[in-house]
Amino acid sequence: MNKNSSRKYVIRLTIILVAAIFALKLFALQVLDIEYKVKATSNIIEREVRYPFRGLIYDRQGRLIVYNEPVYDLEVVPKDVKMEDTLAFCALFNITKEEFKDRLHKAKKYSYVKPSVFVKQLSNQSFATVQDYLINYPGFEIQPRPNRAYTRSTLANALGYIGEISKYQLQRDSASYYRQGDYIGINGLESMYEDELRGKRGVKYKMVNVRGVEKGSFKDGEWDTLSIPGNNLQATIDLDLQEYAETLMQGKRGSVVAIEPKTGEVLTFVSAPTYDPGNLSGREFSKNYGRLLTDTAKPLYNRPLMGAFPPGSIFKTVQGLIALQEGVITPDTRFVCDRNIIACHGPHSYTNLSEAIEVSCNPYFWNVYKRMLNKGASDNTFVDTEIGLEEWRKHVLSFGFGATLGIDLPNEKSGYIPTVSLYDRIYGDNHWKFSTIYSNAIGQGELQIVPLQMANLAAIIANRGYYYTPHLIKSIGDEGKPLEKYREKHYTTVEAKYFEPIVEGMANVVKRGTGMRAKLQDIEVCGKTGTVQNSQGEDHSVFIAFAPKDNPQIAVAVYVENAGQGARAGAGVAGLMIEKYLQGCTDRTNIQDYILKGDFIY
């Protein structure tokens, strides 16, 4: 083989090898290298998230409370932004040039390639105005979202609200469901039932040209997934009763909680003052939230769950029940109303248990508490009191006090039932006894009870010794799936037979005692007033009640701050609530006018 032939052979072989290398590289890039394939197709395929409709919320009668209405977020992908006329864009969306720069900077800081919200919650009208111009602004795209709307301006503190997810919440999202800009339940039922309400997102893949104009679905929608709406919730709330209670509490501070005793279903849940739930929905969220947050009346403060107060004289019902169970008294046990040991009121002198409940005799329950705490278990009066307090406390805790009840709302407080260790810290070991802590006997002292627990106490007495965990959701989903955890009976340590003297006394409170403002013509109401001492101003008005006396349908607790005696605001509101629920309306316009006026000096 001559040199020329050899050279030609080498050249040909080199060309073949180079061609083979290029062919293999192209094959690897186009067929084997998935990452390159994705990068190549990303220029013509866009991934659009389809947000599901959030579940609706209905009341116990099936009346709609919370629904969805569409709003539109303008999202931005910074790497795709090509802005030729910033001022025209700013005018279109009613923002300043400085706001534009700041928002784009925040979007880049979050991600240069992922979408994030640039303008939140455009209305239908605003969206219609801008949609035809978006073709001129690559990198910006409209994302439709469901927004919460309300049929009535009520129940705000129980419903809660939705808002944009925080960085902290994103970090805690172990399932990686959410992304920046998503909306999530922030408080109330919206928060507690977030997993049920939120539904499941879908995805649509679409082809677009270099100007961002949609050219159709990718692969005829083969990769698309549909969004799945969230589950609907049926609440236990009676919407009409809720509205009526909020009307009665206008201009006042306090709470009203009503429960159906035989189920634990919450019929009304009022925190006063309250606010229109629509104020925390839509583009004015931040402005309205700031206003509510700085309001000195604290409308965002959920009083039925978070306000812990001394219960006052309503706690005498618990003292009597525990004393009967412990055997330190009988229904016929009488004590002289000795006003030298503790102040009292009203023309009575020597009462049994039912009569003591009726007239709310302080010396009677001073003696009852003393008998419970000092049973002679030790010759040392300090130790004897410690032993008695521990036994007493075990009974009190069985009524659901001193711990959260487990209602399906966040931020529930437990209240407080005093312990031996508390008094040891305050006074020192062996330095306190009954005479040190006797104010607990009449619901004062270190006792702290949450208004929800007060309503639950009324339900316990109505049921003669047991309760169901109070709850606001009756069922989940269209099939009405019941919540089994709310069907368990919780029994107190007091036997059912001991409740009758207390019930009889509560019936007489309303018939002829301090609770006469709750008296109804054809329905026997059982109630107990309480006037809670307040060193910071006027006393607080408290009332618990249930009706009818036999086969009770409703139990209610009213706590009106700085309203004086329980016989006034508390009994008046509770009686009207019971009348409204059981009869559908009220005939006692004089009581209604008295409550609405809000002047409780008599």
C-alpha cells in the first residue's frame, strides 16, 4: 500500500469515527438524557396548577354559610420577564414603579425560575380589564383561585379565615403540598379542618409560542390531572340562633355558648365584640386585619375559648354535687346563714342544699367546702387540708375543668384548678389551710374557668352526670361522615342520683329566685346566676341554664363582662336564647329591649 492510499484510509477512518461520536452524543442528548429533554421542551410547555374549590360550610339545617368566589392572582417567573414599558404595566395594575421593583426583587429572591404571586386577588372586573394586555408582558400569567365569601356576617370567631401561607408554615410542610403564595386556613374551623377543606390540586400542561400565546394542550391532555374539590362540612351551628345571640351581645364584651346536651353539638358560639368575616377575605385583608388587631375591644380575641375567669356562684352547683358524692352532706343538710364568716345576701337564714342553690347562700357553701377539705384524715390541720384538696380536685377535674375539652377549634385554654403545689409556692408548706383558701367555695379565689367549660357544666347537669366533647362540625363530606370521636360519653365522678337536688334548686332559681329574667311561660328553665368580683371595675355577670328541665334540648352559658349581677345581663340573654331556640321567637320584648339597651344598673 503506497503512502497516498494509506493517508486516504486514515482520513476516511477519522471522519467515520468523528461522525460516530457525534451520532452517539446526539442520541444520548435526545433520547437518553432526560434532563436535556426536559430543558428542551420547557421552552414550549408550561405547567399550570389547577387550584381546587375549597369545601363549603353549611349550618345544622343545611343552610350555606361559607362558599367560594373566584379571584385572580398575577404570578411572575422572573427569568421570563421582558419588560419594554414598565410604566404602562404599573398603570394597568395600579402600582408604583417602586412597588414593581420591590415585588420583582422579592420574586427573584424566592426563585428565578418558579412562579410566585406578584399581584394578589384581582376581582372578576379587574381581571376582565387586564387579561387582553398580558400578551405584551412575558413572564406574567394569571392564576385563578377560589376566595372565601359568606352568606351572612356572623360566626367570624369560629369560622376563622384563610390567608397566604407563611415561611414558617412552608418549612413545617413535611408533605411538600404547599408552595409560596398558596392560601391556607389560618384560624378557626378553616384551620382545624384544613386537610378536609383544601381538596387536591390538579395540573394542566399546555404548549405556548415564544410570545407566551397558548397553542393548545400538550399531548392532548395525556399528562393533565383534574383538581379535586375539598370536602364540605356541616356545622352544628344554628345560624338563626347565632345571629340572634350576636345581636343581643352588640355593644358588650363577653361570650355566649349554647350546646345540645344529648350530643355535645355547639348551637351558638359568640365572642363579643366580633367582626364581619368578609373583612378578612379579599384584597383588603391586610388593612382590615391591622385595624382589628389594634382595636382595643379585641374582636380577634376568642373569649369562649381563651378567656379564663373565676366562675362565681355557678360553681356552687359543683360544690354541692361533690359534697353529696363524698357523703359529707345530704340533700337535707342545713346550715345557718352565718354572715359573720362570709358575706351573703337575701332574706334567708337556715337552708338545705336545694334552697342554698336557689338563694345562692355563701355561708352554706363555705361550710360544705370546709367539710370536704377537713375530714379528719390527719391531726395536722395543714396536712388534713392538703389531703382534702387533692380529693376535691379529682372530682372537679372530672367535670372537664382544668384541662382542654378538645373542641374542634384552635387555641382552647384549659383554665385552672388550684393544686397543693400552688399554695405551697404562695404560702409555704404547712402554712396554709381551709381558712386561707375558702374563697374557692363560692367560685372565687384561684379558680379559673373558660366560658366553654361553663356551657359544658350546664350540659353535664342537664344530662345528670355526663357530657359529650363539645364540637362545631356535625359531619364531613357529601355522604355525611360522622365524627366518631365526639360520640363518646364522658362521666363525672358524681353518680346520677345526686343531681336531682341541684336540678331542683336551679329550677327554683328561675321560678322565684335571681334567675327570673330567664323564666318562660310554658317551659321549665333551670339556671344558676353568678356575680364575679372584679377588682378592675364593675363585676361580671354570669348565668348557666338548660331547658326543658326534663329531656333538655339546650344548655347555655352567658358571660357578660362588667355588667354587674348575673341576674341582669346573664339571665336575660340566656332566657331569650332558650326561648328563641325552643319556640322560634320571643314574646318577651321587655326583656329583649332591656338587653339591647345594655344599661344593667337594675
